[in-house]
Amino acid sequence: MSNQTYRDSEYLDGLSGDELFSLQIGLTYRDFLVLPGFIDFHPSEVELETRLTRNIKLKRPFISSPMDTVTESQMAIAQALMGGIGIIHYNNTIEEQVAHVAKVKRFENGFITDPVILGPKNTIRDLDWIKEHKGFTGIPVTEDGSRDSKLVGIVTNRDIDFEKNREITLDKVMTTNVITGKAGITLQEANDIIKKSKIGKLPIVDSNGKLVSLVSRSDLKKNKEFPDASKDENKRLRCGAAVSTLLESRDRVAALYEAGVDVIIIDSAQGNSNYQIEMIQFIKKEFKNLEVVGGNVVTRAQAENLIRAGADGLRIGMGPGSICITQDTMAVGRAQATAVFQTARHAAKYDVPVIADGGISNIGDIANALAIGASTCMMGFMFAGTTEAPGEYFYENGIRLKKYRGMASIEAMKAGGDKRYFNEGQKVKVAQGVSGSVVDRGSILNFIPYLSQGLRLSFQDMGFKSIPEIHKALRDGNLRFERRSESAQAQGSVHGLYSFSAPTMRAE
């Protein structure tokens, strides 16, 4: 048999992107498949580097959504370490949002810069609570329980394991002869001290004995180098923040800029407005080198307006999220795949990348979004329930869960989420989202590699080694698609079994 492979147009099956999306019906990611290409490379050769904005590149096409149950500093740090980026929500004060951004920008791999601290008069029961809810012990003790006072001890499991009275204060049980490291030491030097001293935690203190950070033996064992980390020109982790179009957001942007934020996402459910255009123009004029993403939009006309205003990227999606009911409630929006294809094709004329925001619940959805023109994918549902997402775990029917809510749910709007829906201050609030819960997915540090490997395998099946390569094939008509009927969708999923075990989307 000949080894010749056939790539000529004579043998092209299916539809081009233009042909698929010329149909006058809205399509979702589940309504079509990418036809397989030719494989002559290993999945490890697939390069997932992409652009977030005109001038910001990421090693992974993943963005965590600016939702108050998804992205705060812990999530943003983990996303940046893994090559993506987190966008800090604004259901908070300016000072609180700035503090989250500052934690990301000052993060040093291996150094815990915001450790949990207790005071001498805290009790063992307080330590029990931390162990139950945070999953760790080995807590530094300072004179008044804050970082602004001197380190006086550390309390670990060995100090309290056999103590029956949990009301005893920590000054009675803590270790006071604490081995410490001096501020400014390298991670390798800290690691050497931990190995030599055989300790679990190494407090790092300044010249006045105040706690600066903490290094953990367990972190050193699991936190290898992160070569794909998203970093700015000063080698600090990248971080984004969301703002509204309200006037108060101008002060918010100024404070975030001073904190070193890399990109501002203007968070509007319907971004095609004079309010957003004015905000984009204001930011581009007042803050040098600060990238701005406009949105949300779903049509070419909307995209054109925000690009002309100066947007460096666009966020695409109106109503496709798992906790969003905008399309049902407002009767406005667009099917997500159609929205992504049409806006991405238009934005490409200006070299403006687009973010596919919403409607993603598995690896296949991510692959389809990238195949039809998106440069990155913003996800809430996929990252909610991870260790790094805000909130505490709870159990329901024996299942470990975390809360997840839409920013247009009544609950979130009461906390400030109505700013993105031009709803602030109105007595009657109309919900465009719901509150719910999602299953524990483990740590982002394990979950992102799982998503990345799945995406590489998908790209291999499609026959393309990179996101720019697949976008070129889309424009040239060489990437081919096929519509899926409802019966084809059913056949392409699990069917015909008496019982089965579903994958959990959790990488251990």
C-alpha cells in the first residue's frame, strides 16, 4: 500500500467554517464535529501557546472567570503558574480587589507570602478548625496574631496530638525554639535548611523578627519548577482584574494599575454600549501599556464598536454559561459557537484575539472553541469546585461540594454583581443567573495538566500542532466540519449500557 497521504481539495469532506456557520441557525459546541486530519506528530509536539490580547501571550489557553466563587488571588496564582491567567472579580471593595492582585504580583514560587497566622492566646480548637477547613497544620504564632508583630513560635501536630483539652492556649504548647530563614534567601537555600533540620515548615523573618513568608516541606516536594508560568517583563506572575463601566471603576482601574495588574476586563453582560466605549477610551488614554478586554459581545457589529474604541481583546458570550439564564429571561443573546466564529472572524481582520466565555463543560468544548477561532477560553464551571476556588467545601449526600453562583443570581447581585447588568441601586432585581454547587475537582495544579493533555490529543486528531496553525486552516477552508443531528449527538455519547462509571474530570 502506498504511504502517500491525500490532502488535496479533491478529497475534502464536510464543510468549511464559513459554510457551517452560514446556516441561519445558532450552533453550540455540541452541534458539530471537527473532521479528523492526518497524524504525523506526537501529542507532546502540540504547542498550546496563544494570545490573550494583542500584546499578552499565554502558554495555555485557559482563563478563570471573574466570579466571586471562582477567582481570587489563590486561583489567579495557580492559573498563572500553570500558564494561564486568572481574572479577579470585583464583588468587593477597591482595596480588597487590589490586595488580591498584589498577592499575585508578589508571589514567589515555593514561598507562602500570605500564611495563616495565630496568636499565643488562640486555642488548640482554633488549630483544629484550620486543619479541618484548610487541610494543614504547622501554623506560625506571632505576638498578636498578625504579620506586623514578631514571630514567637510555631505549633504543629506533634505539639497537640495527645492533648485532650482543646481549650488550652497555644502559648502553653507551641515550639518556641524556632528554626527560621532570613528574608531574601533563595528557595534552594530554604530547601537546604528544611532538609538539614528535618522540619516541616520554615518561617522566613526579617531583621526585626517579623514573619515575611513561610516555606513548607510538602510544597517543596510537590511544587516543581513551572516553566510555562505566565510572567510579565519583571518576572512576576500575570494577573487580570474585572471592572464595571460605572464611574467608580475609574478609581478602581487606577488603583489596580498601581498594583501592577496586567489586563483589565470590562465586565458587562451586554458590552455594546457608550458606557463601555468611554471606559475603554479612558483606560487606553490614561494608563500606558495596560491591556483592555472589551465585552461581552456576540455579533460583528458589537465587536467592531469595541475594537474601534481601542479594545486589545474581546470577550465573547451572552447567556451560554451553566449558571446563566439570560437567554431565557431576556430573550437576548446568541448560540455560543456561532457567536465565537462570527466575532473571531471579524476581529481577526484587526489582529484582535477573542476569548470564548461560557458554555464549556469538557475538553471537547475547549477544542471546538479554539478550532472555530477563539484564542483562549474563559471558564467558571470548569474551575469552580477546585481547591483554589473561593469558599469552603461542604458535604451533601456524601458528595464533597463547593458553592458556585452566577454573577447575575440574586445572591451575587446583593453582593455587588449587579454592576455588570446596569442594575445597581434598582429596587426590583431581575435574576439572570442561579446559585448552585459543583463537585470537588481537586487542585488546579493537577487539573490544568489534565485539560492540557486532553487538548493536545484533540489537536492531534484534528491534525494540527498549534492554535495559530488551526486558525490558519480555518481561514483557508482546510479545517473541515460536520453538523450533528440529535441522534448523532446521542450516538457520540455513552449509550446502550446497563450501567457505567462516568469520568469525574478530576486529575489526581
